[in-house]
Amino acid sequence: MKDLKTILLFTLLVCSIVACSKEDTINEVLEEEEEIVIDDTDFIATDWTTETHTKDVAPNFEEVFKDNTVKRLDFVITAARWQSMLDDMTATYGTFGATGGNQGLVETDENPIFVPGEVFYEGKEWYRVGLRFKGNSSLQSSWRNGILKLSFKLDFDEFEDDYPQIKNQRFYGFKKLSLKNNYDDKSMLREKVATDVFRNAGLVASHTAFYTLYVDHGEGPKYFGVYTLVEEVDDTVLDTQFSDDGGNLYKPDGDAASFAAGTFDEDEYVKKTNEDDADFTDVSNLLSVLHDATRTTDPTTWRTNLEAVLDTDVFLKYLAVNTIVQNWDTYGRMTHNYFLYNNPDTSKLIWIPWDHNEALQEGKREGSLPLDFSGLNAAEWPLIGYLYQDELYNAKYETYLKEVIEGAFNETTLQALYTSYASLLEPFATSEISGYTFLNNSSEFQTAVSQLKTHVSSRKTAVENYLK
């Protein structure tokens, strides 16, 4: 039998020279190799039911995203396919555990490869599910530090063309899900709590839940640790939180994501829906209106034009929540980690927050933005700077600060929630194993929870002082 690892690495080298698709080429090699090893297309989906496996039902949030429990997922991936995932990571990011976590990020436009694997939950099997690693800095840092607790993307009908038995396969109504590894969060609570604060404030945001993950890649189930399952925006968030899911959904990434003057670049307004439609006028109009001279000469006209293309109320409430919870890894510091959706009902762009494992702390690099945005370069981050400078928008922002600190981020409520979640997670978090954990010892979990409790109290004080 041919050496699969050698074939894959050679294929990747050739692919880089002729600019072919990495994923398609690797899958062709895998298919050729696995024809020799096993034909896995002949199977019967015996666990298939309408409620659990089809797209003919509404997403079952109560089943998949429960708050008061830690559920378990099992992945089973053949040894050859698992090795192909590791070889792909090595080809892109270097040898596992060999370069440390503080090297510069590798820039790549390609995601890690999908492979088919089985997913087991509550005694039921989902068949040939598309599984791949996901993430950017969190993925690279974990890999370089020799930690195999990596985030996963799940797509339940990714391989339906290869396996007709799974056509339109769903997981209780969900086609796609993200399983996040809680990178750099020793409490393992930040992703869930911060996202839920946005939802509780009345904003569009993903549902989240705690899960443990076990992966069997040929040597029996291995405990990969505590994860946070996150609902995908381009799947059920649009389907269930908007009456029409046919609008443009963008996940900006790069200089254009700042909306600074002169940064417009269609390639950096990455479309997640309507990908074949070359119309980007909604985001280009926002850029034009935002920087129009009427902002200073005729603020009333400027606000009217801006509100025709952007839901400013949603953005200002988002801004209040995000500044209270202190997520530095997004707009205002970083040119990524948010979505924009052109709601067909209003023809306005709606801001949707994303990725909160770095929230609920002062933050790295320059740190989280202060409540008064002192030090912010308004021209570099005009959606914050220009709206905050406007008298009416400033007043709305302050109204939302008060609303959020008394409601969605209420100190008493959050303190009780942290206590409850910590009790729920502790036995699973402290039993994570070396090589699959970000904890150096079990006591770091409770220390991190205590820091979150201190943080919520400090934010209440900060908002009260600001509003005075």
C-alpha cells in the first residue's frame, strides 16, 4: 500500500505550484487511497428520523442549546482521514508543537480540509458529516504549542454528493455548527456568557451551549475537553432571527472592515450568502454616507442618510454591550469578528457580533476600548468615532449603557450565573488531560472564574462613574 502521508505532502507541494484547490486535490487522493482500503459508501442510515436528521423540521434549540447542562459529542474519523487533517495542518502551519505560540501568523486564504466522519450524540449516529479544524490565531497558536484541543466546524451534508444516503442531513434542524475550543480562556465561560449577554440585550446573536468532545481516530475515544457549541450565523441565525434570509451576509476581514476612508475592497467584504452576486452597493453606500461632508455641515441630513443604509440603533446598542463586556478582539481594535446582514425587510445593514473567547477582560495589545473611547482614532474606526461624536447618537449610546448594565449585564444576575456555570463545568474542566487543555493545573479554572466575578463588579462601577 502506498504511504498516504508521503502522497499527501507531495500533492500539497504540487498544488502550491499549479495553484489548484488544496481541499479538492487532497480529497481526490484520499478517495483513491480509501478505495484500496475500504468502500464506505454502502451503508444504511439506520438512526435516521425526521426529527433528528432531516431539514423538514425547525431547528430544535431546546435539544441542542441547553443552558443548564454539559452535553457530549463523539467524533469517529478513520485513521487515514485523521492523518490527512494533521498533514494538511502541518503543510500550512508547520510541525505540530515545534515552533511555539508567539510566532507571526501564517496568512492563508484556504481553510483546513473537510473530511467525512461520524458524529454520535445521545446514542444516535450522524453519517459522513463534514468535519474540519477551524480558527485563525487560536488555531495556529494551539497547534504550535502542541495542544490538540482544536476548534471544529461541522457541516452535516457537506459530503452528500459522495453519499446520497445523507442528502440534506441535519442535526436536529441545524446544517452547520461551530465547536469552539475556548482558546486562552481558563474559565471556559467567556464565549457563552458574552454571546448570551448580546442576545439578552435584544440583539441578533448566536445560541451557545457547553459540550465535552471525544474523538476516536483509530485508537479509541480520546477526551478533547470542554468546548462551546456555537450556532452559525449563515445557517440558522439568519433563518430564525430574520423573517427573510435572502439578504447579503458579509464577514468583513482586512482593512476594508474598518470602514476608514479609501479602504473599500470587495474581496475583504467576504460574502457568506449570494456569493455569485457581484453587487456590493450596500456596503459601498455605507462607506460613502459615513464619510460624507454633511456629517459636519448638516448632521440632520447625515443621520437621515446613514439610517437609510445602517440600523444605527442596533449598532449603538451593540457598541454599548461590547464596550461593557470588553471584547478587544473586534471592531475598534481588530478588523474582523463581526457580520453585517442586509435585512431585506428594511434594506439596512444589521451588525451581528461574533467570537467572544477574548471578551470579559481588559484585553491584550492596546486593551479594550474605554467607555468614552478616549484614544480612539475616529478616522481609523469611523463607525465608532463619528457616531460617538454626534450629539444624538452619543445620547443613545449612553442610554443603552444604562439599560445594559441594569439588565443584560446586571451584576447580581451575572455573579449568580458565573457561580452556577462554574459548578456545572468544574468536573469536566478540571479533568482535561495534558495536550488537550489550556490549564496548567486544576486550580486555574476557579481562579479564572473569580476573575470574571471581579470583572463584572468593576464594569458596573465603570459605567456608573462614566454616566455621572
